[in-house]
Amino acid sequence: MPLLLGQPAEHVRQISSLRRHGGPDLIHVRPTTRRGETDRMDLEHFRVELTGYCYRMLGSGFEAEDAVQETFVRAWRSSYDDQRASLRTWLYRIATNVCLDMLRSAQRRALAIDLSPAASLGADLGEPAPDSAWVQPVPDLRVLPEDSAVMRESIRLAFIAALQHLPPKQRAVLILRDVLCWQASEVAELLDTSVASVTSALQRARAALPAVPGEALDSSQAELLERYCAAFESHDVPGLVALLHEDATMTMPPFVWWLQGSGDIAAAFATDACEGARLTPARANGSPAFWQLRDGRHFGLVVLDIRDNRIAGLTTYLNAAALLPLFSS
């Protein structure tokens, strides 16, 4: 397949589709001009932070990785002028343009609670929504540098979903200014606009961004997670309910169906659907997460939202087989 640099968004989606369905590896692309191994090493130095930026923009780990690869392809095929901008700024400019291209025809990704009211207990799950409808999880190691624990809040599922409410350019401004702490003048240069325009866009983005509750994780929550695992694996429903906020939510993408309230969640757990399942730890979206296994096979990825040392939300992604390449490679 040729590189369709004139149609970047479609090119990236074709790569993404092939990766998810086991197609040929088109991700390693060599430049047509020899720029040297040092240049490639320089670009690789920025892969994690660029992936984090693109993930916040796009809401999908797979699409974020594809966007970064397209960024590197464009960088390899372009001439970098170190007199005009730093390498980092230049790469962010390219990555921003790639993301904006991809977002032009994309629908807004969301969480189940954004798509429908809470279901009544016993309601049918309905038809699954396509992957493109959902904010997808991402492993921490793909998007967070090792020393950036303070940035974990900015990749929580709720925050990523909230970002998707913003127009793409406002989204970029807010991420660059409030998450990555760029100066207004730097963002203006990157977006080829004025400082006044950046300031205005930031004000509008902050005003429109829904409030996202959350708290930093700490070592005291280790006991909570141990109790959750023990209760889940022993099918101890009262033990699980004791760990939940009264208004906790439970969602299961790709289904729009979701529950709210510890009572309904307890009734759902009381069925035999989860009996015999096992959990293995993972780390996704700056949050505690667990792979749910049945008969030794990955069945789902559970991402927990913890507030006030209780579980406020359980999001179980049922497309575990599709997510495994992102978490294991």
C-alpha cells in the first residue's frame, strides 16, 4: 500500500484497521531520503510524550500510535530548520496537524454515561456500538514518561471523554496550555495564530469543559485493590458492595447499557456471569486496572475510578482480544 500523504487521515485509518485485524506490518516506514540513524533516535526520544498528546486529542490508543507514526513519516520526509523552532515544537506542530486531519470527519468518542441514561436492572444489553464510538483505554507506559506521575489525572477516562466535547483546536490549546504547560506564545507559534486567539480559545475551552471529579492515587489504596480482587475472585457480592460508592457506575463497552447505584451493581454481580473469573493487574489511563480472565483467556479489561478510597466506577472493556496488542507489544 503506498503512503497516501495527500490523504493523511485516510492513510492513518487504513494502517490502524490493518493493525487491529492482523494485517501486514505497515508501521515501520523508512524515509525516502537518508537522514541518518541519529535523526531517528532524536525522533524516538519524543514518542511517549507525543503519543500521550495524540491520545488526549483522539481518545484512542491505537489511533494515537498511528498518528505519531504519521508524524514521524512526515518529519523524515521534511526538512527541519533548527533556526525556526526547536525539534520538539516542530514535531508537536506536525502531530497537531495530523490529529486535526483525523478529527475532521470523526464522530466524538464518548463513555457510556454520555450516550444514554442509566439502564434499569434486567434491561437487555442491546446492540454493541462500533469501536469508533468509545473513548478507548491506553496503557500508562505508552503515554506517560516514567517521571510524570503528576500527569496521571490528565489521561483518566473521564478527563479524556470530557476533552472530546471540545472543538479540535480548542482541545489542542487546552492540552498544550493546561496539561503540558506551554506558554501562550509557544502555542500561538505552533498553531500559526496570535497570543490573543490562544488566550480566547483557552478561556472558551475551560468554560465548556465539564467538571471531572477525581483524585490522585496513593499507596493507601493498595488495600482497597486487594480487597476488590479477593471479593471479585471469590464472588463475594457483599464484600464487593462494601467497596463501592452508593452512586457508583458500571459500564461495559461496546454496549451503551450501563448501571448506576451500588444496589443494581450488586444484583448484576450476583448472577453467575463473573463466577470463576480471575484478575491480573494492569495499568491503564493512570488508574488501577485488571485483566479479567476466564479459562485462562483474556475476557475484559476493567478500569477502576477511585474516589475517597472507594470505587466510584467500573469500566469493563469487553474487546480484550483487540486491546491486547496495544498492552502487550
